[in-house]
Amino acid sequence: MFGSASSLHRLFLSIIIVYAKLVLGSASRCASFKPPDLEGVALVGKTYFKANERVNITNLYSAIDTDTLPAFCRVELVITTNATAKSSANTEVWLPDDWNGRFLATGQGGLAGGGKLLTVADLGFIAVKQSFAGVSTDTGHSSNSNDGSWAGPGNDNAIVDFGWRALHLSVVAGKEVVRSYYDRSATKSYYIGCSTGGRQGLKEIQMFPNDFDGIVVGSPANWMSHLQSWSIHISLNVLPPTSPSFISPTQWNDVIHPEVLQQCDIIDGLADGIINDPRLCPFRPETLACSPGQNTSTCLTLPQIHALHRIFATYFEANQTYVFGPYYPGGEAAYTNGLVGAVPFAIPQSWVQFFVLNDTEWTMDLYNASVLRLMEEVNPGQADAIETNITAFAGPSHNGKILQYVGWADQLISSGNSIHYYETGGFGANAFGGAGQAASGMPPLSFDPEHNILAALVQWVEQDQAPSSLTAAFWNNNSVTAGLNFTRPLCLFPTRLQFAGGDPNDPASFECV
Ligand SMILES: *[C@@H]1O[C@H](CO)[C@@H](O)[C@H](O)[C@H]1NC(C)=O
Ligand SMILES: *[C@@H]1O[C@H](CO)[C@@H](O)[C@H](O)[C@H]1NC(C)=O
Ligand SMILES: *[C@@H]1O[C@H](CO)[C@@H](O)[C@H](O)[C@H]1NC(C)=O
Ligand SMILES: *[C@@H]1O[C@H](CO)[C@@H](O)[C@H](O)[C@H]1NC(C)=O
Ligand SMILES: *[C@@H]1O[C@H](CO)[C@@H](O)[C@H](O)[C@H]1NC(C)=O
Ligand SMILES: *[C@@H]1O[C@H](CO)[C@@H](O)[C@H](O)[C@H]1NC(C)=O
Ligand SMILES: *[C@@H]1O[C@H](CO)[C@@H](O)[C@H](O)[C@H]1NC(C)=O
Ligand SMILES: *[C@@H]1O[C@H](CO)[C@@H](O)[C@H](O)[C@H]1NC(C)=O
Ligand SMILES: *[C@@H]1O[C@H](CO)[C@@H](O)[C@H](O)[C@H]1NC(C)=O
């Protein structure tokens, strides 16, 4: 009797589960779905994609072209951000049929409007692929990630939308859309973003601590005023290309980088071309000084050595206030694509021109300390996300969780990641489910919490099990199609990775010390 009651109960449970899956989402639900009547939120598009149907969406902001996604309903919204100014943001909510009950917002890159590999790409490759209901917004303007001209000068509402407003309003609207589509609210709410996306995540928890239960912050550009000042400072150390302190890409790649490895690669126990913690590297460029008559593409001149010292040093104001930095030894190949190439990264100058000084004639060689002060003062769109009191998010009343990662060899944001890092940033175990990674062909080895930062965060939020490390993958040429090279642990700050002996391709051969 008892036994059969129990199996009946089991049968009942499995019927409920099957039924629940059937009604969660479907082509007909998508077709008949009307979002709730929310003030300032207009439905502008709705498309159902069957499992493994081709999803090929390219717009100015973002691109995805794949036939590997499970079935979902794509809902496109326009959200009014300031009715007086008639400003608005484009926002999408992607609703998988086989929903895991969770909400996930994704962020942007640079000054986008969607970096090419973000927004719809992360909605597909991160949210829908892992059964989250996903939301993303263009933050209220159209541009690629390096173009700041949309800001005006003086386009105040667009700047505020970029700073914080469009994402918050999108999260609020997105949650309502999710609730009405599935007839229940999401159980937990998450965020994942990198670079500007990292900044947006930090801004959210500082301003709207109840929006999320857990956030993944990748290489945040969260101190815009100091970051842009430092970027200009680094570029001015070598520019213009005719300057005696300019260091050619050949010198960075073939002279400086090999010498950095020579001096520092073994410090972590393994000479493998990867500097696991460059803080331990007391790099001395003097060993590369040219001797009289030496071909200067094989050595460094004195002005170049002096420039290198400034580049590898933290940047302080004349009054000894910390600004930002430094570039760390080890990422030389990437740095020439960042701030020290002949054509430096565009955003720092653009930021001063369009957001701060409102002077499109301004060029970075005019930089002086008063510009830094002005950047702090104007703080366009309240973009600086530097509030250190995050008790409202992380304290006992909310108990929110943050997993933050940075790349030592980042060429745009010191000790941080960047919009270009995963495309150009040399080699190292750099695939672990972060924003933009799967979209650029570098998915995590698996979606489990050991290899995938979002799953690790979910486990922490929902089972109170904090990660102790993650195992990241290095795909050859940063592309899954070129095959796995090795996997390796990522350590919790402030620990660092040390080789303990054994097979270097086995993560168990390393420890975090
Ligand atoms: C995706 O769309 C673009 C045009 O937007 C087209 O050039 C490309 O061939 C499409 N990809 C596939 C696989 O159909
Ligand atoms: C909305 O835009 C108007 C016109 O630009 C501006 O005066 C007002 O301050 C803005 N309101 C908010 C809340 O940003
Ligand atoms: C530039 O314009 C913005 C508004 O877009 C304003 O906040 C800022 O103060 C202006 N900068 C200067 C130097 O006047
Ligand atoms: C200096 O070295 C570079 C790179 O090795 C080479 O291309 C160049 O021809 C050399 N210049 C002279 C004057 O030998
Ligand atoms: C510093 O730069 C600002 C903006 O270009 C300029 O107005 C100011 O005159 C400069 N100050 C000095 C001391 O050069
Ligand atoms: C030093 O310079 C920074 C950056 O410009 C400024 O914020 C700070 O107030 C200055 N500190 C002092 C003591 O003058
Ligand atoms: C930090 O934030 C909490 C919650 O918002 C507030 O109660 C507390 O007073 C703040 N602490 C400080 C030192 O400002
Ligand atoms: C990586 O790219 C290089 C240059 O394009 C190519 O020569 C090499 O074969 C690629 N390696 C793999 C494993 O695909
Ligand atoms: C692993 O990657 C490194 C750096 O790109 C490369 O030199 C090496 O040949 C790769 N090894 C294998 C087994 O693919």
C-alpha cells in the first residue's frame, strides 16, 4: 500500500514536471504573448526560434549566427527612459522554452550601443544556451564600441542612459516580461558583463542593490575618469611614433617580451610562456640597452627604457594621488594593440572630447592634470561606479554575491579585462564562461560550476557554496575549433598560481598559494 502510494506520488511528480516543461514556453505561447502593460515599455517585435533553427541576427550593436541554440521566444522592446526628452533604449528579452527559472541580464562593451560580440551574442551563447531568460539593452544609443560621437556634445539623456539608466529600466521591465510569459517570477536574478559590462554590473549593485542576487563582473571599466586619464598617460609615454621613446611592435614582441619571459617566466615554477602573477616580476629593461652601433630593432635606447619604466609603473598624480595602472610585464604582444601602438585606442580621447570638455578639437597631447580633475567632477552620466560601501547588496539583508575576474595582460584596463582582450590577448587559460567568450569562439570546457563562472555563481547564491577556484580552458588560437591546448586553475585573489610538478596540462599539477 505504502509502496504504491509512493510510486503514485512519483508518477504524479513526473507528470507535473513534464506538464510544467510543456507550458513554460512554446511557439504558440510566443505567438500569442502580450507583454504586461508597463508604462514607457512598447513591444516592437516577437519571433519564435525552434531548437537548432538558424539564429542569424546582425545589427550595428551585435551579431550572432548559429544553429546550436535551444528553442526560445525573442521579444523586442523599446523603453522610454525620459518622457520629456523622448529618449529611449532598445531592449530584448530572450525566453527559452526549457526555462531554468532564472533571470540573467548581460552588459555591453566600450561606448556601445553593443560591442560587436556582446548583447544578442551573449543572450544566445550564455543565457538561452544555459536555459536562463535573458535581457540586454543597447543602453539608449547606436554606435560601435569605440565611437563616442553619439554623446553630443551635450546629449545628456543618452549619457545618463549609458551611465546607468537604460540597464536598470531594462532589468525592471525584463523581469515583468519574464513573469508574465512564464506565469511566475524568476526564482533568482543574475548579471554577467565584461569591461563596460563589468562597470554596469558594479553600478547596478551600488545604485540598485535589489536588482540582482549574483553578478559576474569581468574586467570592469568602472572608474572611467581615472581609467581614461591613465590610458592617455600611457599613450603619451611613447607617442607620437616619431618620438625617440616610441617602441616599435617588433621591439615589444621580439625584444621586450622574450626578455620578460627570460627574467620572470620561471617564478611560478613553470617556464611555459605564461606569467601567472606579474606582481612578482621585477623586470629590468636595462639588460636590453643598445650597445654602440647595435641595430636598434634588437635592443632599446635610453629614452625607450625610461618610457618602459613609466609604462610598467603605477600612475600617480604630481600630488601623489593614485590614478591607475600599471601595465604588467607579460602582455607585450597585446599592448601594441592597446595603448602603446602607433594609433592608440580611440576611447580615451573620445571621452574627453564628447563627454567631458565638449570640445571636438581637443587632442590627447593637450592632456594635463586639470583634465583628470574635470573628468572626476563632470562624471558623465554618473558613469564612475566606485562606491565602496556595497553593504546593501552584499550584506546580510540582501546577501548578494559577486564573482569578479581580471586579466593581468589586459591591454586596455590595467589588471582588468577589456573588450579586445579575448580576441587579441596572447595566450593563457582564458575561457571560463565570461561575457563575450563563447561569442568569440571560446566557450567554457563545460557548463558545470567547476568550469563555468556563471554556474559557479549560481551554486554560491543558491546553495551557499562559494567557489574556491575555477578551471579555465585555453583553446588553440583562442578558438574552440582549433582544439583544446590545456586547462588550468584560476585562483581566488589574492592567491596566485604555482606549478607544483607533474604534467603541466593537468590542472591538478598547480596550486593556488
Ligand atoms: C547571416 O546573415 C548574413 C547577412 O546578414 C549573411 O551574409 C550570412 O550568409 C548569413 N549566414 C548564414 C549561415 O546564412
Ligand atoms: C529629462 O530630460 C529633460 C530634457 O532634456 C531634462 O530637463 C530632465 O532633467 C530629464 N530628467 C531626468 C530625470 O533625467
Ligand atoms: C559638457 O557637457 C556636459 C553635458 O553633456 C556637462 O555635464 C559638462 O559639464 C560639460 N563640460 C564642460 C567643461 O562644460
Ligand atoms: C635591423 O634588424 C632588423 C630586424 O632584425 C632588420 O630587418 C634590419 O634590416 C636591420 N637593419 C640593419 C641596418 O641591419
Ligand atoms: C589644461 O588643459 C585644459 C584643457 O585642454 C586647458 O584649458 C588648460 O589651459 C590647461 N592647463 C594648463 C596649465 O596648461
Ligand atoms: C590631487 O589630485 C587629484 C586628482 O586630480 C585630486 O582629486 C585631489 O583632490 C588632489 N589632492 C590634493 C591633496 O590636492
Ligand atoms: C553602508 O551602507 C549601509 C546600507 O546602505 C548603510 O546602512 C551604512 O550606514 C553605510 N556605511 C557607511 C560607513 O557609510
Ligand atoms: C593557429 O593559427 C595559425 C596562424 O593562423 C596557424 O598557422 C595554426 O595552424 C593554427 N593552429 C591551430 C592549432 O589551428
Ligand atoms: C599550445 O599553445 C601554445 C601557444 O599558442 C603553442 O605554442 C603550442 O604549440 C600549443 N600546444 C599544443 C599541443 O597545441
